[in-house]
Amino acid sequence: MSTLSRNAQCVLKILEAGSLLTTSMILELARRAEYAAICKGCAGGDTFVIAANQLVERGLITRKLGKGGYHWQIVRG
């Protein structure tokens, strides 16, 4: 995980605590105090997309278009 950007680490940490989350849910969670130490820049749309796409490219998370926008989830097993 150390080769991931700080923003990608933030997204991954949030997804580890949840299951299937929408983009807006992740951005809302990133603003919470419990993620303040790691989530510095991913609380914005553009930086989130870059970070999330990095994780998709590495096969760590999946992205599916659904009702309410994209839905993100950790790849398990």
C-alpha cells in the first residue's frame, strides 16, 4: 500500500470500513474526523477520481455505474 498515493490510501481505508459505497458517500466520509489524518485531498471530486482510478487499475477496487452514480467496492479474495 505504500506505493499508493495518499489520496488512494484514503479511499481504500474508507472502502475497507464499508461495503458498496457511492462516490458521494465516500466524499462525505472523507470529511469525517476519523479520516482526517489520512484524507487531506481526496474530499474533492477530481482528486477522488484520480485516486479511485489508481485503485481500479491496480485491481484493488471495482467501479460500477448504478443509480446515483458510480458504486465502489474493495475486491475481495
